[in-house]
Amino acid sequence: MSTQILGIDLGTTNSLVAICDERGPRVLRDEDGHALVPSVVRFGTRGEVVAVGREALAHAVEFPRETVYSAKRLVGRSATEIGEVAARLPYRVVPGPRGIAAIEVPTSAGSALVTPQEVAAHVLARLKTIAERELQHGVSKAVITVPAYFDDGQRQATRDAARLAGLEAVRIVNEPTAASLAYGLGRPASRGPRKAERIAVYDFGGGTFDISILEISSDESAAGGDLFQVLATAGDTALGGDDIDRAIIDLVMREIRETFGAALDFPPSARQALRQFAEGAKVALSERETTTLEVGLGTGRTYRRTLTRADLEALAAPFVERTLVSCRRALADSGCNVESIDRVVLVGGSTRMPIVRREVERVFGKVPYTALNPDEVVALGAAVQAAILAGDRRDLLLFDVLPLSLGIETVGGAVAKLLMRNATVPARAKEMFSTSVDGQTNVKIHVMQGERELVQHCRSLGQFELRGIPPMPAGIPQVEVEFLVDQNGVLDVSAVERRSGRRASIQVVPSYGLTRDEVDRIEAESFRHAREDMHVHRVIDLRVNAALDLKWIETALARVRGELPAATVAEVEARMDEVRSFLAAADRDAASVDANCFHQAKDALDRASVPVHEKAIAQSLRS
Ligand code: ADP
Ligand code: MG
């Protein structure tokens, strides 16, 4: 194995470290399971570092002048250049060596000067520690990402920061390029020459917004590599999720004043709480439709209000609109029209907001890539670049055919396959499903990968819910599920309920987390268990159908019992009991049920119940 090279996203708000091994790229986590390290450092009375990351962030409001965040905005820039940015930061920004912006932190002896790259170095050192703890060996090299618009000085400052942290920055990569690599865009040309592709990378983070238009072409001179060319960038270094948090805070403060009078004084700890709280509400509304805001104001007074997603979207809309203006400008600058953009990639935590996804899709006229975690995608791509540089094989990401079948979970824990193993990529398949319970308004779509017949023997790729189906009897809703794997191996699963038009979808990268060896093992197992699996699948299908039959017959029998000869009723009931005992056995252990006997019992019930149905039909015709 070659030396491991880390992939690092050194962000304005948050930073992460990832690696790429034979399972594909993955982020590394600290001992508490956190992948995101807030890019925040607090300095002590001697100018020493007292906290980095989450811990430093937690007390930022209490130590406004000692806690440095957003230092990336200052990296490699002159103090005069960033006057406006500096004015909004609670710590002091002063001209440092050669007029470059530096930070003056208070100490017991007066003050100490810290450069932005020193701050970055402390964050990088934390990431290095996280990586070494998880990998259980030392690492000394990293690929580090920077915004596409960073100039040479800023790139050099980033290298310096790495060096201070004991890391060699083997390559500085543009963030949008890294995000594209994470999606397998612009991979080494194993499939022969590909046409140039145009990618829009929309990156909406905590404090900055960037849009980049890239062109990827195969580059013969670069030994099978691809050439990523930045055609245009645009954005706003003072626009991000923080603005939306602030809009929520402003709303809350205004309403508190209106309700409780103007004379409320917010101590710093309350302001900090309010900030976390506003962000929490915003994040919650990416998943839910409503959330409750509650702020204790002391002396028994509490401010409480429901915030809906619509409320939040009204607050966020002006900021989202500003990102769209930049998108249009970048398109114009790149000389591309919207139709010539092949892919749109979403980056940054703020792109989890439904309003952002909707608007980006509207402006670019295509569904953006969302399979990967938007706040992890840059680090994952940096790790992919690191693996390429280390010479690690990447054939895992290079499937021309589906290595394993893809499908969804159906009733009873069986797997319905929509796309079969070895299907050539791109691939598409559609299938109709329905509900299994009367009045069911939500359907869970559980996306599975593997060759076996049962959920427990396949790999779960993700799940989502189709909500808001109007209540109907079981089997009536028509849920069309579509699988689409594009040429980059990204799977898009969407579900639409035909009558109501309700839809929901998910994206995943099925090849991640899977090694060649595992693919082989899964294939071998499917052969070994083929017979037993088929049997279990058949029992499950019988179970589902028999349960539906029983339900019908029970209802009909209740209505017409009095009109039937006692012997017929007794016969039907005996057959029903027999089927019920098969159902119970199938629930206990489907593998041990004799499918043929089960089938015969079900047939016998169907035959015996013919008079019941006839009477029931005659009765409904009469009434
Ligand atoms: P940066 O690139 O600036 O370091 P990130 O990509 O980590 O920033 O994004 C941080 C921002 O994303 C924060 O404003 C945070 O509140 C926001 N964010 C994270 N998760 C969500 C979510 N589920 N819904 C809405 N916003 C989110
Ligand atoms: Mg970022």
C-alpha cells in the first residue's frame, strides 16, 4: 500500500478530513462522531491556543476578541483590501507583516499577533489528529482545497498553513473540482475519449457563496487524466447560511420586543443561545414543515412561536435570489447557455434547504446532484484526488456496468429488483407498486443493492418516504418508482403517486463503500443461496396474497353467513384456519414453510370460498 494522503476541505465555517481507500472515499470522524470541525480557534492570555473547533465555537460570544472564526476570508489578503469584512468581525484585524491582514488577540501582556495561516494551521492540526486517531498511523501529506478564485498568494498561504501543521500540501485543488471528482466526474479515461462536459458547482456555505462553471475534457498529455478548466466563477464572500440565521434572530428579537417591551437586555450567553437556536430551527426545517421556537427570558417569561417552512422560505428568499443572480452572471461570463450545462453539483450545508434545491433546479433546468452529503462532498473529492496522486487504484469508481442489482424493499421483507446486475450504464427502469394497508398515506421506499431475494441479505443504500398520498384502500394507489443510473454511476430513485401527483426522490452513489472483493463475494453467495432464496421469496409472495384473500373472505362472510348452508360456512372456515396457520408459520420463519403445501391450502380456500363471493356479489347487486 502506498502512503496515505489525506483529503482536506479547509472551509470558512467548517473543515473536514477524508480518505479514499478501496471502499471509496469517506470522511473521518472525531471521538464523538463529528466529521465537521468548526474552523474556529480561541487564544488564551498568553496568546496560546486554548480551544479549536466545536469547543471554541461554543464560547465564541463570551470571548469575542479571543475567538477567531472565518479566518479564511483574511488569508493572503492585505488589511486594506478587507476593511469591510474586518469591520463585521468581532475580533481585531490589523495589518501584519508586509501589510497582510493579521489578527490581534488580547493577552495579559497586551496583545499578540496571529496570522490567518496560523489559525488555519491549528484547524489543520486538529484534522490531522482526527485522521491519525482513526487510521492509527501517522500521516504527513494532504490534498487541500481552496476556492477557485484564490490567487497565488492565497494558495501559497494555504501551503504555509499546512506546513505549520506538519503536513505537506501535495496538491492544492479547487473546491468545485474536488466536488466534481467526488461524483466521479472527470475520471481517468478508461472508456476512451469522452466529450467535454460542463459542470456548474453551486456552493452555498455558512458565510460565502460561490458558483463555478467548469469544463472537463480528457487531456492526452496528462497521462490519462482529465483537465478541469474553470470557465467562470462568481459569488459573494459575504452571503451564506449565517445571513439566514440572522434573519431568524432579527424576527425573534423584533417579536420579543413587541410582546414584552423594548427594555430587554440580552446578555452574550443569551445571544449565543439564540444564534444556535436560530440555526437549529433552520436546519430542522430542511426536514420538517414546522418547528417551535422557544426562548426563556427569565422571570418566568417565555417567548414561543411556531415557525413553518414557508415562514423560513420567506426570510431566505432574498438571499437565495442573490445566489441566482450570481449564477446568471457566471453563465454569461463563461459564454455557456444553460442548456449546455451537463451537470449541476450542490455543495455546502445551506444547499440542504429545499428552497435552494428547488431554485437551483429551476434556474439550471435540471435536477442537481445531491447523492453526497453537501458539506462532505469537497473533502470526499479531495480524498479522491489524493488517491489518484498516491497511485491507488480507482477502478472501483469506474463501472461501465452495474456491479450489483438495484431494487427496493417490498412487503414482507422481499426485494423487487428494478435494474439487474451487468446492465450497462446509463440505465433506467420503471415499475408500479402500491400500498399494502388500507388508508395508507405514506410509503417508505427503501433502496437496496445486491443479488439475494431478501432485504436482510442485501445492502441498504438509503430510504425516503413518499408522503401525503390521499387515503385509499390497499392496492389502489399507483406508486411509480423509477431508477435512473447515469453515466457517472449516480443513482436517482424517484417515486410518484399517479393519482395525487405526490412525488419524492433520493440520490445515491451505489459504488461507494463497496470493494471489488465484496462484489465477488456477494455474487458467489447469490449463486449458493439461489434455490433457498427463490423459495423464501415465493413464500413471502404467497403470504402477501393469502393475507389479502383472507381479508376479502372475512368481510364477505360476515355479510352473507346467514344465507349460506352451515356446511359451506364450516368448510370455508376450516380452509381459512389452515391458511392462517401457514401465515403464522411464514411470519415465524419463511424458509421452513413448504411452499407447495401453502399454495395448495390457498387454492383450496379460493375454491371453497366461491359460494361466499357469489352470494356477496348477488347481495350487493340487490342493494
Ligand atoms: P463552509 O463551506 O462555509 O465552511 P458549510 O458548507 O459547512 O460551510 O455550511 C455551513 C452552513 O450550512 C451553515 O450556515 C449551516 O447552518 C448550514 N446548514 C448545515 N446543515 C443544514 C441543513 N440541514 N439545512 C440548512 N442549512 C444547513
Ligand atoms: Mg465549503
